[in-house]
Amino acid sequence: MPVDGPLPGTGVQHDINADADRCFRARSPRNWRLQSLEGTDDYGFDYQVQTTPNQQATDIFRIQLKGTRSPTITADKAYITIALKASTVRYYDRAVEPVLLVICDLSVDPEPIDCPLYYVWIRDELLRINVAELPVDQKFVTLRAPTANRLKSATDLSEEIRHQNKLSRAGHTLSARAEQTHPGMQAEERLTMIQCAVQGIAARGATFMDALAGSQEQHWVSPAIGTLAWNLSQARTELRVNALSRALIQLDESESKLGNATDMELAEYWCLRGNWNVESGFDQAAIPAYQEAYKAKALPKYLAAWVEAEIRIRFESSPESLSELHDLLQGSDPVLIATRSRLHAVQGNYELAFEVAEPLPEPQRSFVKAFAHWLSGEPAETLVYCEAGLGISDGSDGTHQLLLLLKARAKFALAVATASTVSNDRIPPSGLPGVDPTLLEGAWSAISDAVSSLRAAGWDSNIEQIADIWAATASALGKAQATLPDLIEATRTRPSLPNIHEALRALATQSADFNLALSANDSLPESADQQMWATLLRYETGKFRLCWQGFRSCLASLDRSHPLFGSAVIAASLSAHKMAQPGFAKEWIDVLESQPELKDQAALGHFYLALEMSKLAKNEALRTLRSQYEELNRPLSIALTLFHEFDPTDSEHARFCVQLADQMTEHLLLSPSMAARLGMAFVTLKDWQGLLELCQSKRVRVEPGDRMAAFEALALDHLGETEQARDRLLGILASGSDDQVALNTYVTIATRCGYVTDAVEAAERVFEAAKSRHDQLECVKLLFALIQFSDPTSSRLHELAIRAGDLVDQKVEFQEGSYLLMHLSASLGVADLDVAIDREQFRKRADTFFQNFPNSRMLRRGEIREDSSAAELVESLKALIGITADHEAFQRRLERGLQQGFTVIPFSWRPRFVLSSICDVVHLWETAKVSSRDDRKYHLTMVTDVYWQPRDAQILRQRLPLLDWTALLVLHDLDLIDKVISFFGKIAIAKSTMEELAEFTNPFYGSPIRGKCLGLQQILRRHLASILQPSPPDGLSQASKLAQLGRSNTQIVEICAGEPERFRLY
């Protein structure tokens, strides 16, 4: 018999499970082969099902069966719900195979096999409840199955099973593809990448998924036109090139579609809205936009953007509150670390900024460190990190552009640091003195790279960070005019950014485009600086009424210590005077008089008002201003005015201009126009060494232009370095320059040294490009002189003379006299000229000339009777040219003394001075060689000194040999010129000697011994680089005493007297 007592109990849940099992087995589809998993380790799974339609095994999936006698049905009867453990649900999320949840409602019928079964795929429910966001402490999760999903024996779930399996296989397919595209990636890394890809798709919503599943004909995913994603994509594209108006249209359209936006789309919208505000200059409005972005999706990039906007606002308004931002920047994301480091740097905690930046990847680490070094005032270290970062950056991100900006600023700072004068406020337009031009060029190259990057980005707001040094460097390098187009484009693209308008105003003013400068100034927000600029520019543009009225309205609010205040007062006073308001002019000048620090401006105001009242009073006004300049301890402002007002062609003014320049260049570099003015002063003073030092010094702005190079060549030529001068001029003319100083100097050198053909070619080029009447006349005169020199019989001379006659002003003595001389000399060589017509034309112009200029020193007119004898004709000509009887008697006495041996006269001095029948020294030389022993007046006397001893070669080489005509002719006949140059290395021939040699080669009025002169010239031309061609030092002129000796002999005397330690005469 059985033992009485308690037995094991099954419990209600066991009964429910057993009833659910009976129901499921009775009602499951016929082609399902069930295998119970009860008792195995498959937690959460009750069955494994293999489908066998048509006796074929096709798919496998798993089932979780849940029975209930008290079901929970939603109010709309659409769903039946069941509570599962949260841990089991998380376990389902890890499953790869499809899992079907089946719910058996045992409350419907006492017989389990007659109860309904409902089903739902677990994966669908996991997506619905977003299993990834389940709290860790949650115990249960409610899943639901649609009541429409009834599981019966006839139910066919094959398509759904295949669908679920295809989804699983899609993951494997993605993994296989990743293995092909990333062959070196480890399996775990590949899995992580695929999971991130899936998460990325899920986060971006349906529109992205549609785009991803769309046409594969495009190389990249593009959202459908008209969708929110498309609007955001377009807005991002427009912002990338700073098309702000078009970006705003896309953002406004996006705003109307935010109702169904994903969190990512919502965050991106607000981020782009914040970016638009930043680029538009609305940093305050950007802050709430970035906050909304971070609220929608808590990504580090949105938080960093928010904090960056806060930094920009607080740095200006309340820097002490910057420390509050550190609490927001918690985390290890690189973008947060970089922002945290920059925040430390902005607060002045540079060492901490470096330390925080250390874990960052490149090039972000280099940029953050460069930024901190820049704020700490270390441009050299900034440059090191910029170069390092740029060497790593691929140029595709914003960091590359920021590195370019910092590099440009660092190079500019290093260049300015070499200046001999420190400027704490404004850099002069022409630049600071002493700046290393190589470093400045390097800064310009870096600035150009940064500008190119900014231009490609549509001139984004970072242009503000470089606009000031862009303009300053362009000005200092003489590139203002070339930079204007880019600046104009930038201001039109970004009209709300003030710094670029200030840069445009500065360069437009320097380029004398005052209307453009005024327009740029009007685009700036109103300030004291803007108002004073407006006053100055309205005066320059002739808007005198607006000038004085605008100044009157803002005078009370202006800062009188502002550097432009004095200039603005003067401009307003002059405008008031022009508009017949002298009371205001006096009142405002008195304002300057009342402040000791503005006394110099008051003096300038009185000066310009005096000129305004009477141009004839300029000399007196200048004298007064010069006195005040001394009284006020030589202020720079007055020095600049005097320098521009004095006439550098006047010797007294020229000396003062040189003195003024010495003072000015302590504070600024000379602009090209100022340097040219100073150069003209040196030319007036004949201070060739000073002119050369100016041209080769660092006192002139880099790239000063052709004029300074021409001045350098002129100085070199006057200092005897003719070949260097010629080389310098060849470079100028090869560039197509039409600088008149360069052309005239080159023609002079080419003529003197026998390069006439080259000179004609250069003059032809300039004549072709000449536009003005004056330039054309100068070219015609040059061509005439050159062609007449090379071929006095050329028919072109007459044509050039006629052209000159058309171009000259007959009321100007020099111009009309030049034409008459050209016409007269040109007619002598033209055989087929209609003499009668030509003579009549010449006579009419000549009569008018002598009537207008009776005392002209260019042309003299004398009358000779038609029936005059030969003797009378000679006497008339002597009288016309000033040869007197006393002069002839004196010449005869000298010739007689020379012939008798009583008078000693150097050989080269005798032609014309003593021997009236000898044309020149070469003529004398050849005459002497064929003269008789008794023709002592032609002989070259050799004086011997019994005590003479030959000198050591080293002693001889200590001074340059200065060869006169006699030495040249001796050396030429003995074929020793090459050997002398080889011995000394360099010889000297007076410039006037070279000029006389060139004149002697003229076939029309040159030496009778022209062939010998040409031969000598050809030999010397081979050695021009070794021939110094000196002229007398300034201040040593005995021309009045020695004029009769000839130009060459006079110069040689002066050269030896002026530099006896440098030259030895041979």
C-alpha cells in the first residue's frame, strides 16, 4: 500500500505551462518540427522549430511560449501583453536566430487545445521598446502581441521566417564586405565597426535609410530632394562656402519639417543654426542654438561649439566668468579636451593648456599648442607647432585653416619684431624701419596661403583674424593695389564683418581711391574712429558740406587723444572755410591751439588755411611752418608735411629734405613716392654716395619700383661704376619699364660706351608705349640724339624733327629751341629734301622764336651780308660765337712759346686751347707722329728724372690708375691696355674722357681720326666691368678756371684734387 503523507506539488504555473504546451502542440502549423528545449541551457527558449514544407527542411528559429489564465488586453482589444524579466529580454537582444514569442490565452476555454495562440517576433518588440536604453535596475519588461496575429495549424509564417533570417544574414553579409574592404582589421574591430554602422543608420532615421537603399548609380548617399535631411545637407553645403543667404533659406525650410525629425536631425538643425549665427556675427544668438543641439543629442561636438561661443562672448564682456565653463567640459572626447585646453589658454593658464592638450591626436594637438603659445606671446614657438600640424594635416578640415591663420600671424609678428622702432598702436602704411624684408616676404607668403584657404571657403568669419596683417603687409610690400580686388570681394561676401572693411579702407586710402575708402568706412558701425575717418575721407572726396557738418555734430563725443583727431580737425576746418564758414574753421583750430599735445596739428592747420586763402603765400607759410617745426621740437607730423611741400630740385630745400628724411626714417620706412622725392634731393645736391646708400638701404619700403632702381643706376654711374649701372638698367628695361630716369641714364651710358644700337632699341620700346604728349616728346628727342650719333645722314632724323615740332609747346623756350636745333641739324643730312619749303617753315618758326625769346641762350641769330668776303664772313662768325681779338692773340703767344720750347703745356691740353688747327687730342696724337723734328708744338715731351726709381708693384696697386688721354693713346698704340688691366685688376678713366671718346666717333662732328677712336672704344668696351668712370666729388669744381682746358682735363684735375688717396694719375 502507498505510504500516506504529503506528496510533491506541481503548482499553478506548472499547470499553466503544461496546458500552454498542449495547446501549442495541438495548434502549431503542420510543417513545423518541434524540439523541446526544456531542461537545456537555452535560457528563455522553449522550442527550436525546423520548418519542413513539402518535405524539405528550410529554416530554423526558436520560440518562447507563455501561457496565462488572466490575460491583459489593451483597451482597443488590439494587443495582448505579457511581462518578461528584463534580463531575459536583454538576452534576446543578443540572439542571432529569429525568436518568436507565442502567448496562449488559457482563460478562453477550459480545454487548452481550444484556447487561442497569439504571436509576435521578439526583434520587432525589442526595437519598439528600445532595449538599449532599459535602465539597469529595471526588473520586468512588458511585451505585446497583436490579437490579429493568431497562430493556427494552417498559419504560414514561412515568408516572415525567411525575412527574419535574411535580416540576420544581412549582418553576416556586411561583415564579409567589411572583411574585404578592411583586410587588416581584427574580427573584434570589424564587429565594432559594423555595430557602429548599424547604430549610425538607426540614429539618422528613415530618410537616411531611404537614401541608403536608393539608387546605386551615385557614388555617395544623397537624401531625397525636399526631405528634411536634404534641406540640412544643402544648408551645410552652403555654410561651407559661406553662402549665408542661401543657407538661411534651407534652414528656414528645415524648421517647418522638424515635427517628425529624429534626435540626430533635430540636433543637426540647431547646430547649423548656431553655425549660421556665428558666421553672421551673432555669437549671442549662437549660444541657445548650440544648447538646443546638445539637448537633442548629447554629442561632444555640440557641447564644444556651445562653449566656444560662450568663450567669445565672455572674453569680451566678463572674462572673470570664463572659469565657470570648465564644469561643462567634462569628458575624454578629443573635441572637449581641445576646447578645455583653449579655455585654459584664454584664461592665461598656458602651462595647464599644454598639459591638457598632450593626449590629443594630431594635428589637433599641434593647433591647440600653437594657439596657447600665440596667446602667451611666443610667435617662434607658435610657428614651430603650426609647421608641425600643417605637415600632418591633409587640408580637409577646419584645423588646417586655423593653423594657416596662426602661422601667418606668427610670421608677421616675427618680421615686425626685427623693426628698429616699436609701434604700440598703428604701423605706418609704408612699414616700420629696420624690418627684415626676407621675413616680411615670408609673412606675406603665409598670409597669401591663409587668404587662399579663406577664399576657397567663401570668406568665412576667420577672415577677421587676419584682415589687419593682410592689409599692413600688403601696404609695406607695395602690394596694396593688387590686394584691393580680393578685399573688395571679401567685404561684399561678408558685409557684416568690421575688420575687413577697416582693411579695405586703409588700402583704398593708400591707393588714393577715396570713394572706395569712404564706402568701406560707411559700412562700419559708428564709433569715434569711424567718424574721424569719415571727416577725412569726405574732405578727400570733395564732400565739404558733409565734412564740416558731420564733424560739428560729433565733435563733443570725439576722443581728443585719438591719433586722427588733429587731422580730422584740419580737414573739417578746411571744409568749413571752403563752404564760407570761417568762424567754425577758426574755432576748431583754436581747439588744437588749446591743447599742448596738439600744437603741431594747430601749426599744420594754420599752414593749410594760409594756402587755402592764397597760393601765393606758400613760401611765407612754409617759412613759418619751418620755424614752428624747430620751436615745437621737430614733431614728426610737421616733418612729413615739410618733406612733401619743399621742392627737392631747389638746392636749399633739397638739403632740408635730406635732414627731414633722417628724422622720419627713425619712425617709418619711406614709401616709393617719398623715396623718389628724397632721391631727387640727392640728385639736386649731386650727393651720389648718399643716393646710392638710400637705394641700397632698408630705409625704403620693399619693392620700391623702377624709379629707385633707376636712381641707384644713376648713382653708380656718377660714382664711376658704369658697368654695374648698365647691368642694373638692363634689368629695368627688360621688364618693359618706361621710367624716364632709367631710360635717360641708360641712353647716356650706352652712348658713352658705344652701345648705341642697344640704346635705340630701348628708346623705341618706350616710344611705342608712351601715351602722354610729354613722354612722346622725350622719346622723340632721345631717338633723334641716338640716331644722329650713329648715322647723321639718316632720313629718319628729319621725320623725328617734324614729329618733335608737332609735340612741343611753341611758347616754352626750351621745347621750341630744342625743335629748331633738331630741324636745323636734321636738314643737313637729307639729300632729297625740298629745300625751299623746308627753309620757309624753319624761318617762320625761327622768327617767332626770336621774337618771343630775344635773349635766348639756346639759339643766337646773326646777320651776314650777302656780298661779304671770306674774311668778313669769318669775322662775323667769330663775333657771333664770342671769339675776340684778345683771345686769338693770347692763343698765338702760347703756341709760339710752345714751339720755341719756352712754354710747357700738357699734351692733351693743347688742342683748341693752344693749337687752333688741331681738333682734338687724337688728331694731335696722329699729327705728332708724322710731324717733323722742328714741329715742337705737336711733340709729346718725355721728361726724365735722374732720381726716379721704379716702384714696387704692390705699392702701385694701392691706388687706382687714372688714365688721361695721353696714357690711353700710348697704351693703345703699344697694345698694352689688356695687360694694364690685368696688372691692376681695375683702372679708372674719367667719365668725361669716355664721353669725349664717344663724341669723337660721331661721323658728322667727331674726330678727323674717327677710325682710331672706334678702335679704342671697342677695346675699352671689352673691359667695361674693370673700368671705373669717376666724376668729380660734389663741392670740388674748378670748371670756371679750367673750362678752356676741355671737359676731360678739367674733370681729371678735380678728381685728383678731390681723392688723391684713391687715384694716381698716369
